[in-house]
Amino acid sequence: MTSSSSREVIVEADGGSRGNPGPAGYGAVVLDPVTGETLAEAAEYIGVATNNVAEYKGLVAGLKAARSLFPDATVHVRMDSKLVVEQMSGRWKIKHPDMKPLAAEAGRVFPAGRVRYEWIPRERNKHADRLANEAMDAGKRGRQWEPSDSTAALDTAAARNAATLPPAPSGPPGDATAGAARARAALATGAGTAGAGTSGDLGQGRTGTGSGAWPGTVAHPTAQDDGLFAAEEALAAPASGDFEAEAGATAPTGRAARTHAPEADTAPAGAPAEPTGPEGAGSVAAPEPTGSEATGSAAAPAPTGSAPAPVAQPASAAPAAPGQGWSAGPDMSAPATFVLLRHGETALTPEKRFSGSGGTDPELSAAGLRQAEAVAEALAARGTIQEIVSSPLTRCRQTAAAVAGRLGLDVRVEQGLRETDFGAWEGLTFGEVRERHPEDLDAWLASPKAAPTGGGESFATVARRVAATRDRLTAAYAGRTVLLVTHVTPIKTLIRLALGAPPESLFRMELAAASISAVAYYADGNASVRLLNDTSHLR
């Protein structure tokens, strides 16, 4: 047997809670890094606890099992909990009182220099996950897990594959490293070449190695890697044309169906449902800061089924303009991924009243607080958020605090994420504004350069502010996944600019309270919209 002084082992650990908090258990397995052989297993039902506590207990158990076998070994810990991996690696702070002692206990099992941590997708952590579920199943029957009852070790082939796969790309789950590697390989071999006029679709690569996947690649679909936060392989060709210059086209007036009112959260039936919809109404004729809005585009769809290979462009075709398309070498480094969270409801939301930054700054209602907790639980389960930035308004800070408390992160306040100042319209419904200020409302609906009555902000002004904020944040958080807790107008503006869409598109987006959207920003200015108005966590 290899001496313990030179022995390296892999520890894979997981934990779960059916309710979070709820009946919880953990599982851990010690593996031989060469053969994938199972050297030890541990699992336990721990009663009522949260997912994170169960994950930490699984880590402690796995480390102790490794130490009992090889006290002087070096340990490679692999978990699908981004929170535990980042905290134990020293990159994230540990604030939650239930996790501090568990993290300290894990840190004492082996000297820090002999343990390294790696995040892996849930698909590659099946062995530990199965043990955790066996422990929870035993607890449901009023028993504790017994090694003799376990069937997790029967899946030895899966364990061996997990132990011998090359290390996962560094960086947060959802970064572009894997997709970039595939793209470079395809470009080098001439496979999947997209000339000018083609989409440059690299595909999502999340359906395995069958038709539609890149040759020689293995996908690892996971619950976390669902396209929400994953910028993994969606690389988009830049938008053609100058939408900002064309944005001077008047936004449709009353006739167009608008799906939301400003922060009003929704407009009365028959009215432009969310004046904040235009919110993105961006800087129509007014110039905006240059950046991703000029070149951004939605992510190219992933190929499905046995999609035909991209057709090579004829040699006679005109080359793409410098800085655009594949010929110029698009940026394939990890993007800054913004998860855009609209705050929860306030008392004004169900009444569909304008609620911007110039009004009473209302707090979350009871319903809004419940929504904030629901989204916090959903984001904690995904484990991908690394930073939190919030609008200064109370409703956003309360929503951000709920998420931060669950993730153990700090909240940075960013003034540029505040909602539009709706001037004299603050607190009024769309119908009330129509009665009191009909001419001003018509002008506001017709042009993003028009401001609300009483000196509020035009959408052109807001778009310039939001674009400048976006540029600062993408520079500060390159390669990271950041939660931006903000309002209807800023979120729709970011989406519009990323798509290169005209200002009137803001009147055509639905954006519910506590909804999640996502955009990835690459260093070369390209942007990729990942999600819009997801409310699945509220159902």
C-alpha cells in the first residue's frame, strides 16, 4: 500500500435538506484518485437543518474519514456547493453563525496546506448525493444510515469516471471557460466555422455527446447549470446596425399593448402596463456611453437534435467589419454575469402606482418579504452568486438583505441602480396621470427624452446612468457572477441595451416583482441575455 505520507485521496461530500430547513442528512465518500475505488463512505441523518449546514457536516465527515485512513495524506475535496468551496478556500467570508463552527471544525481536521477545494457540477457528485439521500430516507423511517444498507457504492463505474475526469474549469459555475475551450478547438479544426452573416452558434453543449454536441466533449447537465447563471457556451455575434441612432423613432402611444407600469409594477387594464417598461426606453436620440449596448446580442440558441453542421461561408463573401464576428477573434474569457433581481412587492405594487426614486421610498409589504425569502432560498440552492450589489432604495436593500443573509455575503450599494424619478407622478396610477397630466403623459409615451411632470427623469437620462453603472460594474466584476438588486427601469434598460433593441421595446417586456433575469458581459463588449422575468421560485 502507498505510504500515508505520500498518499493523495479525493473526498466528495454533499448534504441536503428536505425543506431547507427541514429533515436533513449528509453523505461523503473517500476515493482513490487513480482507480476511483471507494475507500470509505460516511452518511448521517442530522435532524432538522439547512442545506448549507448539512453540506458542511458532510465535508467534516469526509475529511475525518480520510484522516482515519491516511493521517498524513493530502486531500482533494470536490463538492457541488459553491458556498462551501469558496468559503473554505478563503475567498468568501463566513458570516452565518451556524456555519462558522462547522467551517472551523473542517479546517482543523487537516493542515490547510494539505487540503484543496474544487467546485464540481452536481452531475459529478452523484455518489455523495446518493449517500445523503439514503441518510435522509433512513431518518424518515426513524433510523440512522447503516453502511450495510447502502447501495451507493454499487455505482462504481460512475465513481471511477468522476475520479478520473480532468479538473473542472476554475472560476464560478457558469463561467465561459468550458465554452471557450470548445470554441477554440472548433475554430482550430475548421469545425463549426461561421462566416459573416451566420450566427456563430456554438451551442449549449448540455445534452451529452450525441448529435448537436461538439466532437469529443462531455456535457454535465446539472440543476444549477440551467442557463440562468451559466454563460458557459453561449457566445453571441454582435448586433448589426446602430439601434441607438435609430432609437429616435417614437415609442408607440396608447395603442400598443404595454405589459407593465413603472415601478408601479403594473398598469391598469388598457393602459401601458408598466411605465417602467419604457424604463429601458433608453437614450433614444440622445447619445449613450459606448459599450456593450452597441454590440450586444442575445445568446445564439443551442443546436437541438441532429442539427446540420454550420455551412462554411463562400470565399467571395465580404469579411466582417473589424471588431465584429468570429474573424476578429471574439472575447472568450469568463464574462461578468449579472443576475438581475427586481425587488419584492411594496404596498404600491398591487395598486399599480408609479413608484420611483422621487417618492416615499416604501418598504416591502408582507407579500414582498415572503417573495424576498423565496428568491433567497432559490439563489442559495443554486450556489452561484459571488457578490451582491443593490439600489439604495429601501425595497431593494431589504430584498438584497434577505439574499445576503442566506448566502453569507455583504451588500454593496450602487446609486446608479436606483429607479427613475417619476416627478409629480410618484404614487399615482396610470389612469390618474392620464386625468391630471394628459399632454405630459402623451409626450412621455412618444419619446424617451420626455420627462414626467414636475422635473422627473426621462428614460434617456436613466439609460445613460444605467449604461455608465453597467460599465463600472462589468470592469469591477469581470469573470464573476453578481446579483444586482434593482428596479423595473434599470433591469429593462440593461436587457434592451444588451439586445441592441430600440427604446420602444421597453414597453413590451413583462417584469414581475421578485423576478430574475440575467445578462453576461464579455470583455470585448458583447453581451448575452440569459434569462428574462423568471418567477418559478415564487410558485
